[in-house]
Amino acid sequence: MEGPRRTAGGTGHREGSAVIRRYLSLVKFSHSVFALPFALQGAWMASGGVPELSALAWVVFCAVTARTAAMGFNRLLDRRIDAENPRTASRELPSGQVSVAGAVALVAISAALFVAGAFQLNALCGYLALPVLGVLFSYSAFKRFSSLAHLVLGLSLAIAPLGAWLAIRGDLHGDLRPVLALALGVLLWVAGFDLIYACQDVDFDRERGLHSIPARLGLKNALQLAKTFHLLAFGAFLAQGLLLSAGPPFWVGLAAAGALLVWEHRLVRPGDLSKVDAAFFTANGWVGIGLFVGLAVDLSFGGTV
């Protein structure tokens, strides 16, 4: 008895889906959750509530395409290093699942879409799009000569709320202090969790002469510095709420984010890095979501900007 026939169309569909999945995995598309909630916060604060939907759609589009371009560029620059590191050798480029030409095309297309999307928002955003890409791409090269690359990565994500504010407002008028406090918090928060993530490669980084704070200061000091960064980040988010005269929903979201940060640091110790993934992906993914939901609900019930 014959089994079900495989049609050319069905095979092509499966192969196409597999290719898409590989490209999405290359740039860790699901990690957009780290930056996107903060871009949304910037948009909500600029609007004093729910932004106009077409502008909001372009903000999301620009946030995703900019991150895709930056992540693809980082993977391209790191592909030879990744091939030598047992932890990263199975990534799409070093393992050959995605070609270099394919990754270059993805970066170029994503960067072009980001610039085009920025001009759809307003002229100022459009003119700033290329300098923003320069900052986003600089992280990949920066870590080759400075241990401060963790802060550069933080700066890259801190641009998200500032860019979203500018996308909605179209200028720098108004009280910028709340969004600047948010951006500072994002910078420190990202630098802190990147320190934790980099602890996994401390031996490899030292052997290859790569620059990271864990490789330079050791695991114990790096994790302590990550705690300090996260404490300062919490202070910046607190300042954001005070500057907004925020109501209870914001403070509930901030309390939840603070609890997640405490949990994150309880998961990771110098002698036990087995739970870095839970600390990095699970805890940090929910930090941004909690803060955004708190702000959005607060502004919906009469918060002020």
C-alpha cells in the first residue's frame, strides 16, 4: 500500500519555511522583546497615551529592522570567532546553515528598510537613521579593542526609546527628562545583563585576546558590577516614574521588574553559570514587558507627561 505522496509544492513550502527559520534564528528574532518594549514606552510617553496607529506601526517596523541589521552585522563580524568557540560553533554562519552572502543581503535589506521606514516617520528621523546604524554596528567592532563594549551595547538599545519619542513628536520639544531617564536605565540594564552573558566565555575571551569585563576583572567582580549596573538602572527607572508623576500601575510594573532583576542575580554565581540562559532570556525578557505594561496602563488612566 502506497504512503502519502509528497508533492513538489509541499516540499518547497517546507524548505522555504526552514530557510526562514534559519534566518530568524541567525538574528535571534525572538530577542526583539528586549528592545521593543522600551521603544513602545518612548512612543507612549511622547503621545501621552496610545500613539496614532500608523506611526506606531512604523516605530515597530523601524525597531525590528534596525535590530535585525545590527544583529546580522554582529554575526557576520563574529563568524570566525564563533567557529572557534564550542559554545557558538553551531550558529548558522559558522555551521554553514546560512551563507555569508545571504547574511550580507539580510543586513543590507534590513538597513535599507530601516532608513526608508525612518523617513516615513519624519525627515529628522530619516536623517538620523544612518548615524543610528553606525552606533548599532559599532558594538561588533568595539569589543575587539575595549572592555567597554558592554556599555556600547547598552547605548545601542538605549536609542530605542529616544528614537520612538522623536518618531512621534518629530522634534525635541517638551520635557525630555523622563525619556532620558528611561534611556539611561536601558543602557545600564543592558550592560548589566550582557556582563552576565559574557561570563560564559571568560576563558575563551582570554585565550583569544578578546575584550570583556569578565575576562579582565574575573567572574566575581564582573557579576558584582552587573549587580551595580542593575541597581543604578532601577534607580533610573524610578527617576522616570517620579518625573512622570506616575500612578500605581507604573509602580507595580517597576516593582515586578525589580523582583525579576533580583531573581536574575540569584540564579547566577561565579561557581555556577548553568542558569545563565534563564537569567538572560527569561528574566530580562519580562523586565521590559513589565515596565511597558505598567506605563501604558498608567497613561491610560490619567498619567501625565
